[in-house]
Amino acid sequence: MSEQFAATVRATEYPPQLKHKVIFETFDRLKPGEAMLLINDHDPVPLRYQFQFERPGQFSWDYIEQGPETFQVKIGRKA
């Protein structure tokens, strides 16, 4: 993968009650135009809905890999 990310979150490394907290804290540290890589073991659709509710218009969401075992999502911070 040649694309650079400002941060990477491997969601499987965190207990369930901390996953979204860590992901949002990581996103909030991004500068406009930067992106983070989220790696997960399932499609993070509920997280995307939470982003739409809590950070409307502030993010981009692009799948890099869509399963079946690994999901990778580029989450960018819009300017």
C-alpha cells in the first residue's frame, strides 16, 4: 500500500467498550486533509452511522478492503 496515513487503528486490539472511543480520538487528532486507516475484522457499518451522526460533513469514508476476513477503511478529515 503506497498511500500514507497519519494514523492506523487496528480495532481488534481494543476491548469492545474502547473501540469507538479510540477511533474517534484518533480521527479528532487528524489535521484537515489527513487520513487514518481503520483495520477491522467485520464491516464497520455502525461506526460509519455514528460518524454521520457525530461528525456530519467532516469525514470521508473509503473502503480499501471489504472482507471477508479483513476490512480496511480510509477515514479522511475534510478541510
